[in-house]
Amino acid sequence: MRTLIRVGLSTTLIVLLVVSLVVINFAPTANAASKDAELWKAIQPLGTVVSFMNTGAHPDDEQSGLLAYLSLGKGVRSISLIANRGEGGQNEIGKELFNGLGMIRSRELQEAAELLNLHLIHLSEKPDDPIFDFGFSKSPVETLNNWGESLTYERLIRQIRQTRPDIVMPSFLDVPSQHGHHRAINQLTVKAFEDAANPNVFPEHMKQGLAPWQIKKLYLPGTSTTTTLRFNIGGKVDPIYELTYPQLGEESRKLHKSQGMGRDIPVADQFVNLQLFKSKVGATGSEQTIFDNLPYDLTAFSQQVTDKKVKKQLKQLQVEYNTIIQSYPNYEQVTIGVQKALKSTRQLLNDLNKKPLPGEQQSDLVYRLQVKEEQLLHASKVASKIDSTLSVGDGVWTLGASKQVSIQLTNGSADKISDLKITPVLEKGWSASITNVPKQLKEGEKTTLSVDVKAPTADNSFFQPYEVTPVQFDVSYKLYNETVTQRVKVDPVLQTPANLPDWGLLLTPESGVVNTEKEQDTKKVTVQVTNFVQGPSKGTLELQLPAGWKAVSSSPEVSFQKFQETKDITFTITTPKVTEQKYSIPVVAKVNGKSFSTQVQTISYPHIGKVYYVRDATLIFQGVSLKYDATRKIGYVESGFDDLANALREAGLNITSLTENDLKTGDLSQYDTIVVGIRAYLSRNDLLENNQKILDYVKNGGHVVMQYHKPGDNWKPELAPYPIQPGDPAINWRVTDEKAAVTFLDLQHPIIQGPNLITSKDFDNWVQERAVYFPSSYDPAYQKLFSMADPNEQPFDTGVLVANYGKGTYIYTSLVLYREIQSQVSGGYRLMVNLIEYPNQP
């Protein structure tokens, strides 16, 4: 856990031996200078063998307060399993959407999980994975159809069989008021309670070395009528972490910055309500604790073991674990105890290998002991203060390139370490050479070793954000005559090892439209070229154009003198008359005798570090019939949550982005239309402060297109010229089916008629959804243009509201036009132009 939580003085570990009904209290004492949350977090899990899995659909779906209570409060091995990467969400810290946003949210979740000491699992394995966050859905059927129900379920069952949780709980209920993604994960989790234990379900797992696993308890979030277990996780500050468990949960949620998560909350009671929905260890009635009828530690677990010798060994082993916990915070005593328990644990595993227990006793116990071995290895590292750190410098390799990395070893323990070995743990195609590893390090001694690491030569080895870091090392040594192995890798907030092309390209815009109304169209594309070679390089950049297209480059030859130098190359593209189809244009860099057509987008934020979004460098142009007035002067209030201004600018519209000074002191009357970006009142205080000036602009003859806001986005009904209130709760006020039929309420309305004639065809090929946050109330002064509905629901008719106000006009739209335009959906462009060019009131 990063240093986000200051530690406290002491704590009491309560070990519930439910089977034997014995409660043991550990009360470690320490002076204020010696308390160590990392040490406590490392040794506390030795007090229990219980494991808990929480399942959710998106990053930020984890039940953070409950997980903090179980993981940090009780030491329970806690697993957070999340289906997708959150690609369909909104971004409150930048303009990345879809895969780029998924990479941000995945890293945020990793940091949040580390803070809470969680084992994190994603079912989605790569960008554009089938288990993709395609946006809000009301239907679990639609969700699983999009994800692939069999694929999603197979991955879930596989993870349950690999991690063997005793308790499983989905974060959300399967009820109509819930997100369809949440409902889908609930359904699969409930179904998995029986199926994970059935060898006939995905039998290929057995051939791959997995075994069936029976979850012992399945909990659902409890309601006023279903709750069977209620307990308080708040009210008291944990003396080690100096926060309550709900507060600890909120600290983790603050790391979900792209979603605006996390609050400062007071010390207060907070009750968890659970329903024991299914159980294999007793009735589903009321309980005293979540651990009822489960073996809490090895002593309790020994009661279900038939071998008397093993039973005795388990009890003795738990005594050794308890002694370690009672030794807190004496680092040396903890270290000695850990090394002794590590030897005993390995000896028992060896004994079980030689003389297995009958049936499932063997696999169950061996797995739990292997988990304990891993926990002891981590505890040994923390308690002994034997530290290994890896530094990869700038972290960038190119194909086949070699680079020096360094491993620093520090023996902070009270004894020497011997038999020191360092073993590279590298991904396919990588290689490493390391020499001069010392045989031992005395107490207090440090050493730094240089390692030559060579990258693969195949371009399919370029950086992938969801794969394990390609450069790691195992450092092993003997301490107190027992071998410890540490896995050493970079801190992802500080460094990112990556194999990249010699030249990384970044296309602006990456996609756009070509106007079929023109005999020829002209587009400008800027290619930012970054030199990832560690030194000079030179080459050329070219476009592979369709027949009849032409391009002129601002620089036919490109040269660099140093690593990470960048240059912008502009192509002016002239098209012939085009049709309404998609045109794909690869951008190719030829450098050092090699060809690359690879975009490298660097995504970097202080709370998550750096990732690279590596993808094909291909321009996508969509032919669109688009009529517009190129002389119309349009001001755009950018919110930071969409890139619509640039997309409209690229399409040929005369767009000026309005600054704070423009809103405060500028002459707004010079603009024929002002467009306000989605949720702009949340991100632009200057807009909120100068709203009266916007209203006066309309009243005096201006025209405003206001895009949607959430109810909580600083929106107030009086911000519009006539009151408008977005619907709340949001789930009840949206149309998520992007194919939902659209009914035109006034076919003769000027917005429908021109400059582009809007027909039902303009609602074809929409992405993600139709509209969000429909107004639930509005003034009769507004005219309605469209009606639409999700299947089996009542229609909404407030997707576009139009009103005259004074001499001007005001439009409020809940349609997700920014998503459609940023995805080159022709109808999105055509409809937005019509909204912008709606004639002012005569």
C-alpha cells in the first residue's frame, strides 16, 4: 500500500474460531515511533484462512468499505473481480474515451486495490476485448449478448477455480433499477455457486490442471426485507490505520479520479446489510458473523482433517502464526518467527506431497498452505527490511534493442543473507544477462547490480497495457537458514517498461468526415512523430492513399538527433468526389530499414503513472452528406468531457473555443451560435458565474445549443431561459438501446428540414446509446421534436427541446451527439449542424 494512510499505535486482532467457539485476542503494543501499517498488513492475514470474493462489472464497482473491513480489519484474503475496463464511462480528468479511458480506469483500480491489499482480477484481457464496457444498459440479456455469455462465464468460473474463495458476493442486485452490466454479473455469480463445483461445466479446465471448487457461502446485498446479517464497519477508528473502514474505503475510491469518486466522511456508524442467499455450510437463516460455520484459521480447519498427524501439525502451525502476530511491532522477532513458520509450512506441504490426504481434503489444504507460504514470503520481506528495487530508467526499448537496468538490494535485517541469486522473469522474446551477483550481503549492506536486457524483435511484442510487465526478476536468498524469494518489478506509478516502435506516430485527427456534397474536399492531418530510438534517426513518412486522393507533406524527410524528440508533420489531403463509405488510410514510417504503422499515445497522470496506447496508425474518413454555412460564426464552451469542438472544426465548421475571458468580458453577440459542451456547468465555474450573460445573449437575438447535464452537475432549472430539470435517478431517464426507434413529432420543423433533411436513416449506426438524462420536467415554452424508448418502456419525448426567448432561441438536447460525431456517425453530424443553424426568432 502506498503511503496514503498514516499508521496508528496499536490494534486488536480478533480471531474467530467459529467451529470451536473460541475467541483469541491479540493486543500488540508499540510506541508511536515504531508502529508500521505495512508490517501489520503483511502479518495480519496469518490469523485466518478465510477468503472472500467481491464481483462487479466496472472499475469502481468494488464494495470498498466492506473490503477494507475484511482485508485491512480482519486480514481476510480479499479478491476483487471486475468484468470490464470501464471503457464506456465518462472521463472527468481528460479527453480519453473508450480504450484510452479503460486504461486509465484499470490503473486507477490497480492503485485502489493495492491500498486495500486486494487481489485484483479482470475478466477483460485486452483492449477491444469482447467483455467491453459498451455503455449503460438496462438489460442483462443485452449485456451478455454483447460480451458473449459463454466466454464471460468461462472466465468467471476459471477465476473462481483458480482462487478458491470461501465466500462470494456480487456488488449489486439483479433488479430492474440496476445497470444491466451489474445485473449480468449478479446472474453469473449466483449461477457459479453451483457450477464452479461441477466438473461437467467447462470440463476443459480439468484437463488444464484446475479442479472444481465449491464456494461455501453466497451473499447478496441485503434489503429491508431480505437482510439476514447486519454488522457495523464504521464508528471506530482502526488504531493502526487511524481511519475507520468506510474512510479507508473512500481513500481507495479517491483514486478513481476519472470517475470523480471518493468523499471525506466523518467517523460514524455504517452498517453492512447482507443476505445469505446460498450456503453449503449451514442454513441460510440469521448469523452472528460472516464467518459463521467456516473454519477461520488452521486450528479450526484441522477439525475437518482426518489424519491425526496433520491435524496436530496444523494446530502447531497456527500457534507459530499467532506468535508472529503477537510479536508486532518488533521487526526482528517477527522476522525470526516468519522464517520459522515458513520452514514449518513448507515441511507440511512436503509431507502432504509424500502422503496425500483423501479426496478434496488434499487439494483444499494444499492450496490454503500455498497461500500462507506466499503471505509468509511477503511478511518476511516487510519485517526483515530486505528490499529489492528495479529501475529501468526511461523504460523504453525498441525492437531488438538492449538497455541497462539496475537492481538495488538492501539488507536491512539483523543478520546476513546468503546464497543470493537473481533470476530474470521475462516475457517471450525478452532476454537478460546478469553477472557479478554477490553470494551474500551483511546486515546493513547495500549493492546495486546492472543487468543488460534485450527487447524482442517482433512487432507483436509492443507494449500492451493489460499484460504483466515484461521485465521482472526473482531475488532469492537464505535468511536464518530458510530461502526467501522476492518478485522484483518497477513501481508502475514511477516507471513503465515498454517495447515501442522506432518511431511512434500520433494522428490528429485520427478520424473525420469527407463531405460528399463537394466535388473535392481538403483535409489537414497532423502526424506527431516521436523518436524512440536512443539516438539519431532519419526516415520518411507517407500515406497509403485511395485511388484519386492526393497528399502533400510539410516535410518529405524526417530526422531526429535525440531520444524522444518529436516533430509535427502536416499532410494536406485533397480528395476527389467521394461516396458515403468508409476510407482507411495507413500512415507508414520508414526508418532504419524498417517500416512502422503504429500509433503510440502516451497517457500519463500523477496518480497512475504512464501507459502507452499502442494501435494501428490508420486514418479513418467517413463520407458524409453535410450541408452547412461555412461563414456562420460558432462559439464553443468546451467542458473537457468531449472533443466535439475539434470534430466540428475538422468537418469545416467555423468554431471558436470560448475562454473564461470570452465569457466574462467578451462580446458574445459576434457569434451566430454558442454551443455548450456536455456537463460544462460541472467543469466550467466561469460558465456558471456568467450564465446571465448567456441568457442575455439569447434574449438579444443569439442562439444557444445546450448539451446534456446530469442532475448533480451544478445544474439548476433556472440556468435555462425557461426551467428544465434533468431526470433523477439517472437510470430511469435514458434510452440505452442505440437502435431504438425514433418517432418524429414535427416533420415540418425547421430543424428537421434543413440545412440537412433529417430522416430515420440519420439514426442508423448510432453507438452506445440514444440519449441520457432526459429532462423530467420542463416549461411548456419548449417544443419537442423526437420520441424514443427502450424496449418495453414508455417513450421519452424531451431529447431535443426548442424554445424562443426574447429575440433569440435556445435548444437543450439529451442526445449523445458527441459520441456519435466522435465515432463518425453521419447522422450525428447532420443533426448537430441543423441544431447549430436553427434560425433565430424573426
